[in-house]
Amino acid sequence: MNRNTIIPALATFAAAAAVPLTAQAEDFPKRTIELIFPWGPGNAMSSSQILADAMSDEIGVSIPVISTPGASGTKAFLIAMNKPADGYTIIDGYVAPLVLQPVLGKADWNYNDFVPLHAAFSNAFALGTAAGNDRWASFEDMMHYCAEHPGELRYTTGSRNNLPHMVTAKALQSYNCVAQNIPYTANADAMSDLKNGVLDFGFINVGDFQQNPKDYNILIVLSELPESVAAFGGAPSIADLDIDLGLSGLAPLGWNWWLVHKDTPPDRLEILRRAMKAAIERPEVQAKAESLGFSFLKWDWDKYDEIVSPVAGQLEAMGNALKWEEEQLAKQ
């Protein structure tokens, strides 16, 4: 190849390198991208819409959040999985449909059947009492009392056999604490009974705490992550306990990753990943999500397997803790 041939070739290469990534991917995206959300309206959906709007700014097309509740989140997954693998459908991959339902045998996929864009949010769990309740100086004090008085204490996690109940049961089992889980259909009713002394302790949602921090005494944050502790005002966490509860990483949290179909073209996948990461890094986006009680998770797509793979095993142990709780209560 002579010099006259090399120079035009280099110029062509440089011009191609200067073309924006969206143009290199056949001008993807050209139309609306749907984010399939597995729950009904609420703070979780609002947080996803905040991130979707920021990602829309980055990528140049609208990204509406499509609420598709049903079957513990699996309905949304089934709908999304039946869409074309063209990058125009994103799955808001919450832990319940992504990992928990497969563990329970209620879904025939696993987390490796999807490709991640980026980790999204975490929603921290905590156990506490009503403000002013001074029966116990700490979570461990309450656990020791519970172990000595099996079946006496009453608590709630909202509905029974949900993720908060599973996490709580595992924590109580670690101390041989047998307590009665009281189900509620409305979280407001549960919190009212907690404040009025009908319940001894309960699961406290981070959103409820941040809206009414003076109403609660947080005994333990059921997470070791610093952002979870910060969300509950620096309360004690499982990292401060003398024993290992078998709860770590994402396992004791509500959380989600944004995912796409496994066969999504690599160039489109790269565009979506860059746009989501850029949206997450916006300080105003982080502030808006945190005001709703949600913290952004730091992990990029390449950490997906490392972070998510341990969750299934811990969820199985939590399921066993639920069975243990039922068996012990039946003996009382």
C-alpha cells in the first residue's frame, strides 16, 4: 500500500471513530424504549421513572415506565421476555421475580438468563419499635428476651412470607427467637399498631422512617451496606453484631438491576449501558431517588454475576428460617 492509499484509509478510520456511538449502532435508538416495571405505582416506580427520565436525556428517546404488576413480579418478566431482543425493552429486575420466585420454584428462569445494564437501587430494611419504647436497649437485648420467652413477642413484616419476613425470620432464628408474625394488608395499619403498642416490634420501611423518623426507634438495619445505614440515620446494623446472621451483600435488601434480553445486539447493549451509567452518576438524580428512600447501587454490569450469584443461596436459607418459625410456633 503506497502513501496515497494509506492517507485516505486513515482519514476514513478517523471519521468512523468520530461518529457518535448511536450512529455506529444503525442510529439506535430510533423510537421509544419501554422499561417494564413489575409492581404498581409507588415510591419504587417513582424512583425508576426518575432514572428512566435521566437515561432518556442521555440517549435521546422517551423511556416510559410500564407498570405491569401480577404474580409476584413474574408477569412483567414474562411479558418482557416475549418482546423482541432489539434493545427497545428494558426489564426492571427486582429481586423477587429475578431470584426469589425461581428459588421458590415459581419461575423457570434464573438471573443468568438476562444481561445486565447496571445495578439500580436498594431499599433498606430495618427492625424497630415505636419511639419511646425502652423495653430493650438494643436489638440483641430484645433477641435475648425473645429467646427466653418463646412465642410471646408479636411483630409484623406487612404480609407474611414476603422478602422482609424471610430476612427477619433468618435474623430471629440466629438468636433462637420465636416470635409471632402478624399479617397486615395495609402498611399504614401495621405502623399504627406498632406505634400504639399492639405490636412489640416490626419491619420498618425506609420510606416510612424518612418521612416520620421521630416515630420510630430503629434497633437494627438489616444490611451491612453503608448506604443502608445512612438511610436509617446511622442506626446500628448487622455489621455491628457479635454473630454472623448469614445475611450479606444484596440478600437482606430490596434491590433491582436493569436488564435486557440475552440476545440483544452488542452495539445496542453498549449504548444502553453507557446511558444508564451516565444517568446514575448525575447528582440531582441521586438526590431525587434518596428523597424517596432509595439508594443507588454502585455496581456496573461486569459485577452482576459476582454480586447476584450469592443471593439465591441466602434466600434458600431464609426460606428454611420461615419453616423453622412455623414449626417452633406450633410447639408453643
